[in-house]
Amino acid sequence: MSKSRHHRRPKSRGGNGKPRNISHVCAKQHEAWHRLFGNMSPHQIATVINQVWLDPDFVFLVKRVGEP
């Protein structure tokens, strides 16, 4: 299975190439992520997941680390 480097915060949104920002994922999963979410923000991604993919009895939340 081929691995691919995924920027957790895209460079276009201020991300960098430091190890903390890189995940090594299956190339097919990486492609699927970008097809589904493109360059959306975490809040936009959560909205799509909640509206389209998740059981309506649940909610997917996004919280920035360190925020109350």
C-alpha cells in the first residue's frame, strides 16, 4: 500500500512541512480526503460531515486546541 504525505493544515492555509503538520496516509485515502473536502477549513469540514455523512443522532465538533 502506497503512502502519501498529507499536510494536516494545508500550506494554502498557513501550514508548513514540519513533522507535527504531516501525516503519512494511504495514497487512496489521501486522494479521497481532497476529493471530499478540497481546501475547506476544519469548521467547513465538520459542517459537511454533519449534514451529509453522520448519523443525525450525533454531531461532529471542531475545537481549536487551547480554546475554552
